[in-house]
Amino acid sequence: MSQTQAFDRALVSKYDFPGPRYTSYPTAPQFHEAFALDDYRQATQISNTDSLPKPLSVYVHIPFCKSLCYYCACNKIITQKTEKAAEYLDYLKREIAMQAALFDAGRRLTQLHLGGGTPTYFTNEQLAELVGTLRQAFRFDTRGAHEFSVEVDPRTVTPDRIDELRRIGFNRLSFGVQDFDPHVQASVNRIQSEFQVRGLVKAAREAEFDSVNVDLIYGLPLQTVESFDATLNKVINIRPDRIAAYSYAHLPSMFKSQRLIRPEHMPPPERKLELLELTIQRLSAAGYVYIGMDHFALPDDELALARENGTLQRNFQGYSTHADCDLIGLGVSAIGKVADSYSQNAKELSQYYARLDAGCLAVKRGYRLHDDDRLRRDVIMALMCHGHIDMAYFERHYDIDFTHYFAESLDKLAGHVADGLVTIENGTVMLLPQGQLMLRSVTMAFDAYLGDGQRGLFSRTV
């Protein structure tokens, strides 16, 4: 995105409708329970026998939280019973052994990400035990390029714990801040101070973490332009390497916790656009580079460099600098991607435990891609990561006539072209600077599964 780009609120509003985030294609609504354990095992065999096997990535979902954040739509379990963490860790260790047995021992594990829930619900000892189990089961890549990251709730850790996370082996941290305004924090039941976060980021710098990310959310109850401007001031002053500014999706009919938010506290739709405009202006003026979707990074950060040199990737954790990996999902509800398949573990903790007790993998549903899926996935990822589609490239690699094969998709982009968001000329579909914020709506034109009934399953695109 051009750092001096004008924000056209009318256009942003026009293309702000529900749509996928495309951390995968096809997206999760296409997953089904007919995808069985045999399908997953076959995918791992195909993955192992590839002429150049991909590196491995592991995502571990830790669902527990000690308190409820009203806005949260994640798979979570609110409990003060910390013994549940010990039980869950035992099951994770069993799942790790079962999954590791399916992959060739020589394949390097280059990415590890702990998400939640609250990963730091685990004690230092439990986290060390988890990482130690993974280290014994897989061949950890200890070269400089590895990414071992953990999401951190600032309310649950001290600077000493940050230092311990580094000793355990993590080299990247992501802090959930959301908003610093005390009224906004009270309205969503997540109270943490700037002083607290600043001290933790300072500790991360002293512990020599490679990257620090801060998550923000705009569109929360009681947010105003003035209050969020103050939050942005504080975050910019803290100077994290990366900032993710997510649009809050208020769906109380789907997420029970969101019903605790008072309806009269919700900002009007035009307020969200004001907050988005403010965020772009402030972060751009502060020197952050717009990566795509909701992500910003300092110019010397690996994400910004990958965007510049064309090596940016996208997976279930968002944007990445690493080559495409086979992703192993561990824990309740975790999603994986192995070979040309997606898989998801059981979403209910009781079902997750029952499957492992029966000696089975926890995979409950999934999807195996066919030829059209693979083609469309690569087209969509080209747009999401690089902002353009080289038709000749796809014609060579997939033996198609691009304009004929995607005639319907190109027709759907007529409005985007007329509005100056996209050009289609000289064998290239090119996302223009004005269209960066509307990227998801552009990408949706190439999705073969999006019908009117499906759009309601997704958050709004801006």
C-alpha cells in the first residue's frame, strides 16, 4: 500500500461485506467428516514421498483462559482449575507421539506456534515439557531462520516469565493488547495497563527475541476516534516490530460471550471506518509498512522484506516469511495442512480426549483438494501475498487458457476495475494501491464455493 494513499471511505464501505480471510482455500466451511483418518494418513505418506519434502510447521492449540474476554470468538475453555492444564498436556504428549510417527524423522520443523486460549495458562515447567516433547519427536531446525512463537496475554506473565520463554526456545512473541482505554477494557472484561505491556516488551528486547508483535482490535464497544488515537500513540511509542489491527466482528448470535457486551455501547458502522482510516494514517506516518489484510511491520522486519522481494507466504497463522510448509495441528480444534489436504481436530475437549483414549488421531474432519482447488488456491494466494496474478505463469503450470478458464471470475471484477481498485491488462490482474484494503473482496471473485448462503459464515471484509 502506498504510504500516502487517500482513504476513500465510500469505496471501503461499498466493498465491506462478509467474506473469507483465505488462510486456506477452500475455506473451513468446506471441511467435512467424510474426510477420514485413512485420508489423513495417506496425505502424510504423499507428503513424505515428495521428491523434495516440505519443512514441517506445528501449531499447538491451548484452549484454557482464567477469565472471559467478551469479544473473543476463539475456541476456549474458561476455568480456574489449573489441574486441567496438566491433564491436557498429557493428552498433547500422546498426540505428538502419534503424529510424529507419521512423518519422516529427517524432515526439519522450522515453525512452531502456540495459540489459544491462553498459551501462558501453562506454567513455565509445562511449556518447557511441551517443547521438550516436541523436540524429542521432531527434528527441530535450530538455524537462524526458524520461527518459534507464542501468543502472550500480558495479564498472565511477568518480565521474568518472558525471559524464561526465551530460554525454553521461543524467539517470537505476540502480545494481545486490543485497546489501552480503560472504559473500552472494562466493557470487554480485559483490563491491562500500558505500563504492564511496556515492561513486557522491554523484557522481550532484553531477552533478544527476534520479533515482537502487538494485536489491536478496532470496532470494540465504547471506542472513539480520540480514544483509539491515544491507544495508537502508546503502541507506536512502544515500537513493536509488527502490529496486527483486526476488525472486530460482533456476532452475538454465534458467540455467547459477545452477548455480554451492551448493544448501546457498540460503535456505529461509520465509526469503524473512521477507526480504520485513523489506524492506516497513524501507522503509515510512524513508518510501518502495510503488509496486507490487517498487518503492518517495520521496514526492516522480515515480513516487510518478504513483501518487497516477493517471497511472502500465507497460512493458518496469517502471513509468513517461510516457504510453504506441511502444517501439523495439535490440540483441540487445531487445523493442519498436509500435502493437498486440510484437517481439523475434534472441537469438543471430551471428543478430543475420547479419540486419543481410543488410540486414534484426533482428526474429526477435513478436505482433500482436487485439481480446480489447487489452481484456485494458487491464484488466490498470488493475490493475497503478491497483489497480482501473472496469467502466463498459471497457463504454463496448469495448461489452461486463463481468460477462458476464469472468464466468470474476471467478469465479477468489472466493478473493481471501474472503481480503480484493479486493472486487468497485458496478461496481468493487478491490485492497485486504492484496492489494497478491498483485497478480500477482489480475491472472492476466484472462489468457486461462495454462494449467497455462505457469505454469512464469515466476518466482514474491511
